[in-house]
Amino acid sequence: MLESVAKQTSQDYEILMMDGGSSDDTARIAQTYCDQSARFRFFMEPDGGVYHAMNKGIKIAKGQWLLFLGSDDLLYEDETLEKLTSAVTDNDDVVYGNVFSTRFGGFYDGEFDDEKLIDKNISHQAILFNRRVFAILGAYDPAYKVVADWEFNFRWFLSPKIRKRHIDVVVANYADGGLSSRQDDLLFQRNRMLLYVRHGKDRLSFRTKSTILLAEFKRALRGRNVRLLFGILTTIPRVFWLIRLKRTSFDEASRA
């Protein structure tokens, strides 16, 4: 990954290497890049996992635009950062492109819409964030150990406050064998549809929210899942409060 950054035609970047305490040769390799350029900065200290380290990086970073790569990921071309710099505007909060990976059998995965995001995640290696997104929405939730980026993608993608745009640029060669390819995030999978409704409360239609919650309610009853049932009951007042404030009658809402 480091060499793919060092070879970029654009030199307008800093790279923060966050190490939670590796016991291999990582520190030595990282230090060689730091010795070569002040743009490389290395931090080694215990952390609570990948997303905790990413949150620390957000706080430390000096730049306005942030891209997160894993240690085995590569920027796709030597011109990638130059292409991204040319693509972003002052009106963008999030710009996302595509990745290439043998895990997906090629390029992944074009432009997303609300429904596509339910079943597929946008690779964080393809997303360029303006740091004001984190000021508005907060940081990654480290409770989701494997796919906190998917939960965060729900937040920004479904938020009316965030201006997003897809660009036809392959940002990274996404290495297979990472954390999300080796483990399931059971907590996220259990909460996925409720998270989708909660984060989409201001964007999704009444019908969509009702349909999803009804399906989750039936799933909770079939599985006798008390935890899911409690989650549904606490979600309902959080996602329908706007309807009450607007004084929309039940009949009007059900026809929406």
C-alpha cells in the first residue's frame, strides 16, 4: 500500500499509518517511508480494532479530504490521487468511485441507490470523505467490529445533510482476505434493517419504513427474538416523529 501512495503523480497528500501494536516488520517498514518523506507519519499504540484506529486517524489528520485504506490495499493507478483531486468540488461532502478486487471478480460496484445499499456495502477504499461529514454525523461506531463502515455508509448516504456523488474512477485494488471477508458482523446483521430505517428516517417514505418494520416484527415473532422485538419497539417512535409534527393523519400517511 505504501509504495502505491509514494508513486502517485500528485504529491498533495499525507498518509497516517495507524498500528495497534503489530509484532511483525510493520514498524521498520513504516519508518523507512517516514525517513524519506514528512508526508508519512507513523503511530503505534494499542487500539480497539480497525475502526477505533480509523477514528483516531480522523482526529489526527490535517487534510480536508480523507480516504481509508487497509495495509494490503493499493491505489489503483499512479494517477489515482490526481484524478480524485480533480473530481472533488466545494459542493461535495462525499465522493465515491469503484474498487477492483478478486473477491468481487472484477470491478465493484458502480453507483448506489437506497435499495442497493441494503444488501451491498460501498467499499470504504472507494470513498473520499470531506472531514466535515464526521463533524456532522460523528465517527465510526466501533461496536460493529467488522463492518462499522457499512453502518456509517447508512448514515451519510441516507442523510439529507450530506451531498454525495459517484464518479467513474477506480480508486483502489481492494485486497481479499481482510477482516470483512473472514468474519461476519453478527451484531450488524442483527440490527441491519433497523439501522437502515433509523438512519433513513428523514429520507425513506412512510410505506418503506412501515414495510421494513412489519417484516422485522414478523421475523422477531417467528424466531421468538425478544432483543429484536425490543429494538423494533424503540425504533418506531424514532422514525415516525416527523409525521406527528406535521399533523399528518394516519389515512394520509398510509396513502403516501
